[in-house]
Amino acid sequence: MFLTKLTINPQSPDFRRDASDVHDMHRTVMSAYPELPPTTVYRSTHGVLWRVDELPGGQIVQYVQSQTAPDWSHLPERSLLRPAEVRPLQPLLESIRPGRKLTFRLMANPTRCVQRRRIPLRQPTEQVEWLVGKGERHGFVVPVSRQGTPDVVAIPAPRLVGKKRQARHITIDPVRYDGHLVVTDPEAFTAALVNGIGRAKAYGCGLLSLAPARSISA
């Protein structure tokens, strides 16, 4: 597996186009990977997950995780402020063990089903409960903080919008989670790390970033 760090040029007209249409962003990300036959599930076959972070000072960074090695040479000229940084994730995968505590960041699309429709969760308590439930399925727990509440902060992120073929509109209300987790089931947790968590994985959600528990880092 590979993790790419793209330091975005916010003045790039191509980035501005992608920022206004999440489906265009998806296509730009996928351009770094080999084409596949139309019957193949393109994104999931390459294992692509991505997230855009706005850092202090206004810097914009896009992280892209994949099972296939990417080729970023096709990105439009001047879309990056520095060359793409690609590193292997195998050392991280090999370090996962029961009881290990990690800091994490996750951009996710917490929803619930109401009459066959997906409704975004708006309340912070519901958003945290959604993550705790995902942890039960994916081999981790969110520990309790000194205040007696789950050690995670749920922050609403800007709405993602776009348009697919046949005038199908995309609307996603993502939530950014920053906090700590403890691995309980390494196999299930590794699968979540590889495959992502929740819905809208093609559109900037689902990528779980980890760091040692002493600090929060993407």
C-alpha cells in the first residue's frame, strides 16, 4: 500500500474546478492509476481513498491512499506547490497489534437510514455514537477522556457537491473526527484501514490516518 501527500496550489484553476465539483476531484485522483475494463470497479480495485485537509496558515494538502502505486506525472501543470510525496504503508500495517493506542483523523459521512433514504447525522453526540459503532465492527474502541466522554472531536466539514452522469447530483455533509483509538482486533482494524470506513469513499471520505498517540497528525 502507498500513501501520497499532495501539497496543493490553491491558485490552480484545475484545483478550483475540482473543489467546486467532488466528482471532478474523484476523476483527477483516479487519473493517477491505470485504466481498467468498464466492468471493473475502478476505485475499489486500486484501493483508492483520499482526503483534503486545510492546515493552519491556509495550506491545502490532499492525502491519497492506494493499493496500486500511483503516477502523478499527469497532474495539470502548476497544480502542486512541490512534487508529490509517496511512501509505503507496509511498516504501519506491520505495527498494528492489540492494545495499541493511536491518534487518528477520519473524514467520514455519518448517516442513518430513514424510509430507505440516507439522512446525515447533524448532532455531535449522534456523530460520535456513529463512530463508536463503526469501531465495534472494525476492530477498535475510542477510549474515554479525563472528562468521561469519548476521546474524539467531531467537526463538521464543508459540504461536498458535484454532478455525475445523467444529471445526478452529489451532496455529502462530511464530518472530520480527530482523537484517539485503541486497536482491539488487528485483522478487522487492518481491513478498515485498507478499505476505508463508512460511505462516500469515492468522494473524500473513509480514509483513516494514524500517528503515535503523543500527537495528532495526518
